[in-house]
Amino acid sequence: MAVLATGKIEDFERFWGVFSTKGAEKRREHGSKGAQVFRDPNDDGRIWVVFDWDADGWQTFIADPDMPAIFQDSGLQGPPKAAEFLRANDA
């Protein structure tokens, strides 16, 4: 399954420096199998991330007491928000 999340960042390089190191370690602890990061075409300060993760792993990650400090170190403006999954289609 995938989790799509979004957040506002101050600076991409600062974000990536933490996301790809401390953030990656924490995500692995909670069962993430990878992530793809996209910049919003309408807002340079917004990123979208597609995680190879299940909803339970995402929830334990967000609830991890270490995450607020890691989010802050990355320049993320508040915790990321997961998009609500509505439906899937085969085509």
C-alpha cells in the first residue's frame, strides 16, 4: 500500500538532509519500504511524498515521540499530513 503525505518546508536541501538520514532511519523502524519526494508545481514550499508503507506503520511513525524534533530539524512547518485515500482503479 502507499501513503501520500504533504507538508510545507522552508528549504529543500535542509529538508532532504534530515529526510534522507535521521528521517529514513525512523521510517525504517516503523516499516517504511521507501519514499518518493515531489515538489508541488503550484507552491515551491510544498512537497508531496509517496511512501511505500501501510497505514498502521504511518500512524506509529507520526506518533513516535522523537518525530517532532526531527520534523523541526528538517524545516518542516508542522507535521506532515496524509491525504485521505478514497478509491483505487485498475486502469
